[in-house]
Amino acid sequence: MELGIKGRQALVCAASKGLGRACALALAQEGATVTIVARGREALEATAAAIRAETGVQVQAVAADITTPEGRSVALAACPQPDILVNNAGGPPPGDFRDWSRDDWLKALDANMLTPIELIKATLDGMIQRKFGRIVNITSGAVKAPIDVLGLSNGARSGLTGFVAGLARKTVKHNVTINNLLPGFFDTDRIQSVVGGAAKAKGVSYETALAERVAAIPAGRIGDPAEFGIACAWLCSSQAGFITGQNWLLDGGAFPGTF
């Protein structure tokens, strides 16, 4: 299917690896011009080069911390009028809420709630004026099924979800949609911290904790980031203009609910 985003400008955050990288690649494969942002310059430049080589499209790499005002300014200077915005940031560390300070909570909120809101604020009006915009927030399956050791993430991402639910209904009449993609268990570096946290909390080995997680996935496997990237690209397509304010769960059937 031709997604109708060839030549569109896309800004993808935390895109040097993992799910952000997969989204950037999928958008580039559809012909979008992509600006990718991440803190680590070496990995970021390698990803940009790989996407250019595979797709032949223009890829701009911006080494910056998107969770800071300075980092957002640098990213937006490089891509001031994105048609597509993919919000993404590394999740906060696992642990026990008794050990978290106010500063820990503020860092989580800055990265996983307030930063996406600030980027939406900076880009939304331009999208409305151009009558096209696709905003995708990468959140977490924990928004629907909280993970006990990820309390910081559960709270911050749920706050973003609530905010988006109201705003997305106001922008869709301008052909600007805002949706959330909720990853379950995907083959990324995040697995190590999540599984490691669960193993520590249960007093079992990493291998045992990993096997327990996979056994709980009806698909019988961990997700491939490429699958996630393709879903993101479709949500950003011209055909997806009637979908807004939604939370798409990609978890291999792990969430045991009807809705």
C-alpha cells in the first residue's frame, strides 16, 4: 500500500536504536525525509548512515537530549516544520516506589510526559495550518496493564495518555491526528532492564524471569521492532486520518482483556 507520506518531514525521537530506530526506518522506506534525534552521537550517526544506505532518502542526525529545553530547541531548529512527529524517550528505571525521591518522579515526568507535550505544543499549530499532521507517542503496554516494578513509567505515561485523549479530539478536524503506540515485550535493550528488575524483585535468575515473560505471550515470542515500525508508519499515513486519540497495543496478545 502506498501510504501517501513520500516527501513528508518526520521528526523521530530516541531513534538511534530500538523502537525509535524501527519507526524512523519504516517512515524512510515510505519516502519520508527523516530527522532522527538521540543523545549518543556515534550510534545515531551509524543509524542515519544505515537508513540512508537502505532507503536512499535524506536522513538528518541530531545529537541532543530531547528531554531538555536545549535539546528540543536543537531538534526543532533542524526540523522546524515536521509533518510527522514520533515522540519517544527511554523509560525510567525499574524499582520499588519506596526508594524513589521527588526528583526521580520529576525526571520520569519530564522524559515521558512533559517532553512529548512540549514537542506537540511546538509543532501542532504548523500541522494544523498545513492541514496535515501525524503525531505518534510511543508509550508502553504498562498503560493498560501496569507492571509493578515500572511505577515511574506507569504514572508518567498514563499522564500523557490522559492529556492526548482530550487534545486529539480537537485536532482531527484539521487532518492532524494524535495516537499512542503501546509496545509490549519487544527485542530491544529495554528488555534487559525490565527483566533484570523483575528478576531482582522475585529473587530469580535473569533467564528464569525472561522465560516467564515469554511464556505469558500468546504469540510465543518476543516482538520484532520492525513490526512496530510498520505499525507506526501506517498510523502516520494519509489513510489514517480517521484514527485519533487511540491506544494501539502491540503485545502479541499478552493483555487478557476484551477492550
